[in-house]
Amino acid sequence: MSQTPPQATPLLSVGSQAPPAPPPRPPAVQKPSSHSWVALCGPPPWGLSCLLALQHVLVLASLLCASHLLLLRSLPPEGLSYPPAQLLASSLFSCGMSTTLQTWMGSRLPLVQAPSLEFLIPALVLTSQKLPLPNRTPGNCEHRARAQASLVLSPCRGPGCQGPELWNTSLREVSGAVAVSGLLQGTLGLLGGPGHLFSHCGPLVLAPSLVVAGLSAHKEVALFCSTHWGLAWLLILLVVVCSQHLGSCPLPPRPWRPAATSSTHTPIAAFRVLSVLIPVACVWTISALLGLSITPLELSAPTEAPWFWLPHPAEWDWPLLTPRALAAGISMALAASISSLGCYALCGRLLHLPSPPPHACSRGLSLEGLGSVLAGVLGSPMGTASSFPNVGTMSLFQAGSRRVAHLVGLLCVGLGFSPRLAQLLSTVPLPVLGGVLGVTQAVVLSTGFSSFHMADIDSGRNVFIVGFSIFMALLLPRWFREAPVLLSTGWSPLDVLLRSLLTAPIFLAGLLGFLLENTIPGTQLERGLNQGLPSPFTDQEAQMPQKSREKSAQEYELPFSIQNLCPCLPQPLRCLCPLPKDSGNEEGGSSEPGETADLLPGFGEQRPGSSREELRSQL
């Protein structure tokens, strides 16, 4: 029998007697490099929260510019009948509303909602079938359409190109697909199906999905950085220096003092907490001083955007619902749901919370669907989903707060009311946006690799599942982009559905990992599901005291005022509410925003021991 590692909390089987409580240990001296200032002092004050929210808005701007630029750059000159700034403002408004609803009564995690590749890929597939007829050649038409979807788009200026009316009709069809995806995703959330399926997703499903999510945006990052590699590398270098090398350099806590009840003054890791804002400001200033105007022309308009604009339905025209839009909407809903579930798990792990329960996942997907419906009705070509880069940003400066997420929502709504201010986001140099997106995606990728230790990665079964899921999720989209003749069933809506799903890397990784994990035989310990608990973070939850575990689980519950309405809901909608046994109010009811879930402990603290060593010590 192997020796249990020091300071390890053994996992007890049902009916076993608990070991005697260990003697109290003297409090260890905390190093500034091991914990962020937010983790030591509690929820961030309003001044620091505004700076953190501004950093999230910059990351959100990189996603917005990437999605809109890649979709609009195939338009002919002056192909839009309205300024692109109004399109950005519409997307910002829907993202802000969805972020506020998600944090308030959705999953209750501090997640920022933004457009994602799961909406961009079906949109590109949908618009690629509307190429001008003179450009179509046998055996090479779809290859060129796929090349456009792989970020080598060029404006159409030939005599057979479509006019603005046909392109506006195409964007209306994309907006209709976004609205359909929101309706389907909201329905799935209300029925509670994805939430219950999430309980069967172990580390071997989560880890490949996060790895593929981190790798899925490398082409967009390379496209943006290639406009000026010098500025891009300078920004990446500054982010690394501020977040890693200077992250342990404390500053006096004068700008943001702790609460009045705290008698100790905790140093502020300002370089780490502001590791996105400081590099962006520096590189943006250098770019302006050198006279380098590296901004996307597709997002600028010859006419000035209005200062104030009220987003409302049918501003340009109602979304167009066609069979092809319905097929694209189905693929958007399925891919976005899988991506959001992985984002819930990633955010919960970074906050050191238990795995999201089914009711929190169901509410989160329902409100994400509502946000996509709002985006589609307002004419936006992109829906809303939980943003992986914004979660990576939380990991970068180690500060996560519902207060910050609410401020991000308010800022986005305010920018949505002013297209002129929203246009300022498009003036950020492209290498700056590419560098920010690259660093945050790298954090998501590394988090996916770190999730492998939760299962027995030395097992041949697990090695096959991980390798097959990641490789096939990256291979199939590449093959469909470069194959001379793509899949063609003879029915256009089915072609759109299959091509959209088979070119979405996160969807493929999640689907393959889920099917292989739940069909290939394996023990609970081998799969990382300890003591029969279907949770990807069971080892982390087992090391938490019971009282802390119950308190952390309350972070997923609805606010007290809304939770009282749960008994009035119909029986099919009870899946959105926590079970009576999980809704204990022993600690004073569910916590308000900014109490427990606002803390993101530092990644430098030493854990009691690796989960795999603990599992093997009990065999």
C-alpha cells in the first residue's frame, strides 16, 4: 500500500469512518506572486472593477472585429446599405444584454458573452453558396468557397458580382439563422437536456474540447498579426512581462484600498491585474506616434456614424427565414451549446468552484439563446455565446467577479446606443487585436492540457480517446477546406448543415470525446470520475471541506427574490431551479454578487497533491 502524500485529503468511500482532524497548521506566509490582490482582499472595488471591465471590452472587441471583418470583407465596395458601425453597435448591444442576464440569473458565473467561431463558420458556409455565377468553375467552386472561409477572402469586384441588394439579402439570411439558433438553444436549455448530458462529461471530454478551442483561432490570430508582426510581437512580449515576470511586483494599495473592516494593507499586483490594458495602451500609442494606421477598411464607412442610435427590430429589414437559414441555425445552436458548456466548466474550475450543476447549465443555455434571438432580430449576423478568450483573460490577471461582468454588460449596452463610440473599437490596430486574442487563446489551450491530470492519462484507453478526438477535430475541417469536391447531397439545406457541423472543431472535439468516453469501457478511477461522482472536478471538490463545498455550490443558485418563484413554474421547467436538497440556506441564503464567487485564487499556491497520485494510493 503506497504512502499518502503529505497534506493530502484521502477520498473516503461510503460508510467509512472519517479520520481524526489534523492538528491546526500555522498560517503560511503568502507571497504576492502566489495570489492576486483580488483573491486576498475580496471583491474588487469599483475603480478596479471598471479597469478590469475595460480589459474585457478590449478582448470582446477583438472577437467582434474578427467575426465582422471575416464576414464582411467578401462584400463588394459599398456593399452595405448602412454604416458598419451600426452593425457593431447592434452586436455590442446584444452582447451586453446577454452578459447581464447570464450573470444575474443564468449560470451565475462571471462570463462575458461574445460572438464565436461557432456562429462565424455556418455564416461563411451560408454566404459562400451565393458566389457570383461567373466565378463558379466545375470542381473548384466549393474549394474556392472554402478558401474564403479559411481567411483568404478578397472583395468581389468582377462584372458578375452581386449588388448591394443581394448581399443585404444574404446578411438577412444569416440574421435569420442566428435567430433560429437562439430559439433552438433556448428550447434545449428549457428542456434541461444539455444540463443532464453535462453530468456525463468527464475530464476526457473537457480537456480535448479546451485544447481544440485554444487552437481553433490560430488562423484569425495569424491574419491579424501579419498586418504588422513588429507591433504584434511587442504587445505579446509586454503581456507576458506584465502578467508573469512583473506579476509578483507589488505596489502600495493607495488607488484601491481594501474594505474599512480590513486592518492590513495588501500589496496590489497592478502589472498582473492590468496585464492587458497596459500593453494595449503602450502599443496603441506607439502605433499612433509612428503613424501606422492598421485598421480594417471593411469596418469603416465614408459617412459618419450617428452619436446616438436606438437599436430596434426591423431597423434595416426583418431576418430572412429560409430552409438554408434553418439548417445553418441548427448547426449554430449545437456547436454553440457544446462550446458554452465547456466554457462553464472552465470558468468554474478557474474560480475553484464545484462543477456547474445541471440547473445552472440549463439556465445559462436558455439565456444565451435569448441573447442570440435578440441579436438576430436586431439584424446582427453574429449570435452570443460564452467567450473563451474572456475566460482566458480572467486566468491571465487572476481576477473574476460578477461585478466586473455586470460592468462589461453595461459598457456594451452603452456602446450599442452610440455607433460613433462603437466605431472607436474598430480603430484599434489589427496587430493589437491579434496579439490580445493570441495570448488569451494560449491560456485556454494550456488549461486544456492541465485538465489531463484529472484522469489516468497513462491508460491506453484514455490516450486513444484524447488523441483521436483532438486529431480528428483538427483534421476534418482542414480536409473539407482543401478537398477539390466537397460533400454534396443534392439538397442545399442539408449541405449547409453537414458542412457547418463538420467544419466546427469544438463541436467535433466535444462530440467525439463524449461518444468515445461513454461507449469505451473504463473504470471510474481511470476516467477521472472518483467515487462514482460524474464530475470533471471531483478530485478538486473532494479536497474542499464539506462546509466550503456547500457554500461554493450556492454560487450557482438563483437570487433569493427569483428563487421564490420556482414553485410557480410548470413541472417541465423545474429543471431550471436547484433541487431542494441543494438550495440550503444555512449560511444565510444564496450569496449576492461580489461575495464568494468573486475570488480567483492564485495559480501559484501549492495544492495538497496531484489527483492521480491520490487515486493510485488508494488502489
